[in-house]
Amino acid sequence: MSTVGTQAAMGYVADPAMVERARALLAEHPVVDGHNDLPWALREQVGYDLDRRDVAADQSGLLHTDLPRLRAGGVGAQFWSVYVPSALAGDAAVSATLEQIDCVRALVERYAGDLRLARTADEVDAARAEGRIASLLGAEGGHSIACSLATLRGLYELGVRYMTLTHNDNVPWADSATDEPVAHGLTAFGEEVVREMNRLGMLVDLSHVSADTMRDALRVSRAPVIFSHSSSRAVCDHPRNIPDDVLERLPANGGVAMATFVPKFVLPEAIAWTRAADEHVCAQGLDPLASTPEAEEARRAYEAAHPRPVATVATVADHLDHMREVAGIDHLGLGGDYDGTPFLPAGLEDVSGYPNLIAELLGRGWSEPDLAKLTWQNALRVLRDAEAVARDLRATERPSIMRIEDSTAAPDPVR
């Protein structure tokens, strides 16, 4: 089936004239995508054996991401997530994060004609000038530093340029959006993590964290923050999304909220469907979070009787319309979460779909200068601003030596 045929079957057909306008815009102002989980998908599928999953060729049906589709989607810079699950802790989490970093480095080396490792905004611009896709690193979850500021600095030296403070579970110093509150935001050590990230020039990523953690981080951070893959809670009431009061604070901070595409984060009906499907699996005496054959079969049976709701490009555009109204156009970006979710909206099924989203926004009256901010300019500004803050802070502050076990007794850490 053609792409148009697939989209029609799912209730979405792009306007060809608008898509052509979108492609022309993306040729000048490509997408800086905030979050892509290709490295973890490569670990899970082929144990990082790139000979077995050559992303220079079309990997449709296996991955959301490959080089031809990145080019077709107008992606000019990609934050590759060096995610590891929060079930890993301590040295195991650190080692797995290093393996993820190694995977991205291997991709960049193998596909040097298409990818370039980028650590700064200038290096992103240089990659763009060379016709290569800038490849940046983002660590997804504070468990990756094992409560060690020295480890945080080590990840920075390896090229990591953002860290999501939590993943789905709390860390000892910050609450997650999808766990029970313990710290009710950031602890004293968590605040020190944010300050040290500012000093380094590593972006503080507030996707996945609780609303209280978002508010604490905005209070503490001296540099702009990002949300690498989060949408609007007012449009879709999911804890992974951003409340309006937090979006309202972004202009003062200078940060950027990068809207994501995960259906259960953008479509209210998908939340209700997921809840009902989980209840069905539980009724069979099974764990809905388990990936056992029995649980998967129970979920498939439920889906056969109750088709899964389908988000579309318009669903994501609704979030962007609202986020622009609340935070302003200077504080928006895009973070698809490709290869990190099994389901995606119609028209955004893989990384080649960005022209469809830009076409939808053009049809809603978004100007080309505003769309250039959304796709490229805002993310680059935040990188540059964080680098400038770090230059100033490094001139006056020494690396923090706070330990988490000492943090309650050391409100004024030695610098």
C-alpha cells in the first residue's frame, strides 16, 4: 500500500501542495529532533551488531528510523537517547549508558558521510553546512549517573548534552511523573545536580519528571531547560505532559518544550483505551506491564474486540497550537520519541513524517518564520544559551563535590 493509501486507511491524508511547501521549508530549516531511541532498539534487536541492521538501507517494519527516512523527513539534527531502563541501578546503569554512547559513536563512525557527532551549537551548524545530520547525545534518566556528580561530569566529557532527570521511576533525588511522590520535587542533592549541569553546559531535561520536579528545576536552573519529548497536559491529561503553569514559566527561563507524538500522551481516547486494556489483562490474572506471551495474547484479544484509537498529525498539531498560545513560539520544538514507542499517529508513522506535521501547521496559518523557530532555531538557541551560561559559571565555580549521603548536612556545598 502507498503512503497515501496507508494514511487514508488510518483517517489521515496530507495535502500534497502543503507537503511540498513543508519540504521546501525543511530544506532551509530542518528539524532538530529532541528524542530518538534508535540506540536502545539496536541493542534489543541485534545486540548492537550494525552489520545485522544497516540503517543506511530502508528498515521499515523493523525500525522507525534509518538514514533515508531521516533525510526524507527533513531531520538535520538528532538527539539520540542513550536511554537505559530504570530497572538498572548503580554501576549496571552507568555501564549500560556507556554502551549506549558507544553505539551512537559506532553509528557516527560507520555512517560518517551522513552523520557527525556534535557537542556544541556551532558543531550542529557545521554538520548542517556539510550536509550531515548532527548527532547529539541525551541521557534519559538520572539513574544513569548513580548519584555521582563525578559520573555526571564523565558523561558530559563523552558528549552527553542533556540528561532527563528521571525516567518512569523516581531516583533518590527527584520524583518521576509516573511514580509515587517521595521528594515532592527535587531534594537538596537534586538541586545540586541541576546546578552542576548548568555549570557544565548540559541541558536539564524535564520530560518524565513530576510537575513538582519541573517547578523546582525551573526555580533552581540558571540556564534554559528543555522538555525533550513532552506535550500539553491541558490538551491530554497524562502525567507525562506539561501543565500550563509550567509552560507559562518557560519564557522567563528561556527553555523549550519539544512536543512528542506518543498516542497515549496526545490523544485522551488512547489513555482511556490503555486503561481498559490493562484492566482486561488484569482480569485474566495477568500483569499488564509484563511482556509475557500470555499477557500479550490477552491484550491482542482485547484490541481485536476494541480497536485501538488512532491519533493523527492533527492531534499533535492541536498540542502545538495550545503550547504556542501558552508558552509562545520561541519556546517550542519537536521530539518524536521514534523507536521508543510501539504506536504512532497516522501521518507520523516514522521519521519521514515531519513534512506532514509542518504541512498541517501551514494549513492552520502558522507562518514560515514561526515554523523555522519550531524546527531549528529554538533548539539551537537553547544550546547556545546553555553554553554561554556554562562559560560564565565555570569562571566562578569549581566542580561540585557534594555526595548524596552528605547533602542533608551540607546546604552550602563546597565549590
